[in-house]
Amino acid sequence: MTRPASAQMYDPRYPVCMHVYGVLIGERMDCVFTSIDQCQAGAMGLPATCLINPYYVPRSYAPGSARRYRPER
């Protein structure tokens, strides 16, 4: 039997994720951090690891963020 595909766990808007793991609190990926230091502060006391978000897309590269070309009149 196959398992259904899981949804994307990495939010591409944030460069740092916290991987929380453990039987008591459940396993999850929280991609809501703007720096490793911010993530590490949030992970203090938790069974968690901070990592770089491999799916992060800087705003300057986000679709629709670039200015459209307008020819001069």
C-alpha cells in the first residue's frame, strides 16, 4: 500500500527552519525564522535542530517581484 504525498513542509518565504522531533511533542518543520540565532533561541529546551531552508526564495527573486519592462515613450 502506498502513502499519500505530503504537503510542502518548507515555507519558501523564510531562510531558516527548525526541525522539531520527538514522540511527546511530535515531529514538524517550522520555517518561520529569519536567522539561525533567532531559530536557536526558539529551539532552546526543545528536541530541535535549526537548518537553512533549501526552498527559500529571496524576495528579489520571487515571481512577480521584478519590475516589468516599460518602453520609454
